[in-house]
Amino acid sequence: MSPEYLLGMAATAAFAASGILAALTTRIDLFGAVVVAVVTAVGGGTVRDLILGVPVFWLNDQAWLAVATLTGVLAFSLRGKLNARSNALAYFDAMGVALFGAGALLKSANLGIPLSHSVAMGAVTAIGGGLIRDTLTGRDTLLVSPELYATPIIGGLTLQAFLMHLKWVENQQTLLAGAVAIFVFRGLAIHLNWRMPAVAINRPQ
């Protein structure tokens, strides 16, 4: 198995776990929670493959759905030990966006997509699963919150694209560099509560 495949599986498990944690804030049973976990885990990659016009990654390999489902069941069974309102969800999400985003950039570039467009594809893939998760569970999505969310993703993907352009190292190494950069930047933002300046919006009464 290639490093990309293994990192993709790790991203799938991380996103599935984040889906369960998000679902725990609602009144949901095991089946519903696992559905949220699976859709979260494969949502971004599905959008990526549809846009790229390639076979959807999980249709020809049952391992993707199996990992997402098993992770969901395991996380749900441990729900008594999980705090849905802690930073655990944010850290699992950070791992997922880092690995899926960097993997999507590499996949797009390998298909001949320009690096600038591949960065955009990586961002769409990284954010897609979380958007679906938050929509299904009624959460305020991180994308439109003051938290530093999109910035670490774009920053890490830009670094990865730059390294690919320089061709100093193998593409698989740039994938790891991009993923680590995203996770570290996003992790610091979570731990140190880094936020972008927020604009107050007056909602109609």
C-alpha cells in the first residue's frame, strides 16, 4: 500500500471520529451517528472525484467505507468517555483536513491540473466533509467562524505546491510536508485560540 493510501485511511478515520463527536451534541442513535460519520469521512473526497471526473474513490474499494464505519461504531461505543464540547472534535477535524487536503492536491496535480488549481481542489476537498458534517448536525460551521480555519489549510497547501514546483523532493514527501504544515498551524490556532477579527452582524428581530 502506498503512503498516500495509508494517509487517506488515517484521514478517513479522523473525519469519521469528528462526525461522531459532532453527532453527540444531538439526540441521535447509533445508526444515525454512523451515517454522519461515514458521510463526513467520504464527502470531501467524493466532491473532489466528481469535479475531477475520475471514479469516486470509495466505490471500487470497500476498505474506505469499512474504516469509516468501524471508526464510527467504535467512537459511538466510547461516547461516555468523549466530550463533544471539548477540542477533540477540532483536533480530529484538523487531522482530517490536513491529510485529505494534501492528498487531493497531489491527486489533482498528478492528473495534470495546474498547481494553482490543485491548491483550490485541495481546499475544497479538505473543507467539504466538515461542511457536510456541520450541516447534518446543525452546528455552526468552522469555515464561517472567527477561528483560523481556512487560513492554515490554504497556507499548508501553498507550501506543498511550492515544494512540488521546486522539485527538490519527491511528491510523496511534499504531501507529508503539506499535511504536517496544515495540522501544526491549525493545531496551534486551536490550542492558542487564534482568531481572525470578527465583524458583528445585526440579525433581524
